Amino acid sequence: MAKLKTLLLHPDPLVRRDLRRALADAGFLQVLGEAVTAFEAMELIEAIPYGALFIGLDLPGGVSGLELAQMLSGRKNKPALVFLAASESHAYAAFEQGATDYLIWPAPDERIQKTLLKLSEFKARFREVPMPDKWSEAAPQTAFDDGPWPDNWSGDDEKTVSVPLEDDEQEHFLSALKQAWDTNQARTPEIEKLAVSQDGRMFLVPYGQIVFVEAYEDYSYVHTAQQKYLTSYRVKYLEERLAPHRFFRVHRKYLVNLDMVTEIASLPGSNFMLRTAGRTRIELPISRRRIASLKQVLGF
């Protein structure tokens, strides 16, 4: 029986090591890869049909585990997502993104068994995207070249993991990894729409319809002329994504579509406010240290 191909995504090598140990006896899972950032994970996901992802919440590179889940939300064959966190503070947002489970890590064995039961139930209804060549249905055994994982391993010393595969499987696996990490290959062009969820439904909001973005704790509100969406995106991530599309960070809390700006007003005390287009005029503050940059962008 085919196994559920599993990716471990976490910046801490010790967590990934302990995860491998915890999943070693799950006969229906096949751990086939590790990643540190969301970008690395996406490259591997494009090349290998993963059925399950164990995801840390805080990832380097500017995209969090929740934001990665948002990116995967529109996929037809979306993998099971198991989040690893230090507290319960993001549990609601994780399940809003369709999490299969949410683990407070490190987790006791009995709690991990409950996660494995959920993954086993998920596997029964998961349809793997077919690959050009047939993958082995046997789970590869992994070990250090010089023996099993040592209990006192610190993660500082680089080790080589041996994965025994048949010749045809090895050729396909190496080809998939080469494709995943080939930075010269053509990339799918970015669609100029932002995926947001509302009441269990996923909407694609064109960038041009976004009036402004408002920071809210570790999340953000995306405002259009007609609607307001609570999203798991951080404003910093949206600033980087939307800046090439004429969006400007006017304040630590606000990111504005400059095409919607109709007026910049001077207020007492050397303060400034901008107003946006639409049936309801919206006024947003401009921080003093950003006003010069904004004027330069607008050609004032």
C-alpha cells in the first residue's frame, strides 16, 4: 500500500530529528524530505506529491507557517497540515487554515498517537497526484553513515543520511530535487490577486480592489471598498508582496494602495493624514518619518 509522503518543515534540526523518531513506527507514513523555510518547502512541494506536512509556526525568510498554509489552501490535493507550536495562541488561526492537527511541541507520545490517528484517517481519503514514474511503496530506512541517531547529537555536526532506493527510484528522486532547486528554470508568473478566507470560503481579491491593509496583532485586515477580511498575513509580508504594485507603508499599522489616494492633508503639529477614494472616505495617519518618502513617490 502506498505511503503518505511527509515533509518536515522546521528551522530547528533537533525538532526535525525528534519528529523523525516519533514518526518512525508509523507504517503508513514515509518521511521524504526536510525544509527550513516556506520557500524551500514550496519548491519541494511542487516536485514531490506530499500528503502530509509538519510545519513550525515561526519560520525564517519572512513567510510563517500560517502564511504557507494560506498559499496551499487553494490546491485541489491539499496535504494534511500538522502545526508545531510552543503555545496554543495560534491554534484558532491554524484550524481556520484547515489544519489537521495542532501540536504543542515537545508533545508526549500519547498526544502524537492522536495526531497519527488523524493522519491515518486523512490518508484514507487523500488522492495522491500521480508521478511520471512509480515510487516505491516501501518506506526507506534512514540512518547515519556511522550508525543510528545519537542521543547526544547537537545538530552542529553535519551528518549524511543514507536513503536506500532502487535505481529507477533514485534517478527520479534526484531529478525531482534538481528541478526543485533549479533557480534558473522558468517560474509561474504571480497572479495579481490575494487569497483570503471568509466564513469558510476562499476569495481571490484583485490587488486593485484593495484600499488599504491594517495590522492587527500577528494578523491583518484587508480592506476593500465593500468588505473587510481578517487574514493570517503579516503586514510586513504584504508590504513586500504588494510594494511593486503601488502600495506604500504610510504607518506601522497601515499599508495603502496609492492608486486609491485622493488627498494628503496637513494637520496641526506637523502631522499628516491621507484620504482615499470611494463612497466612504477613509482617513489614515502618515507617520512623520514616512512622509518625505511618500511625497517623493507621489512626485510632490
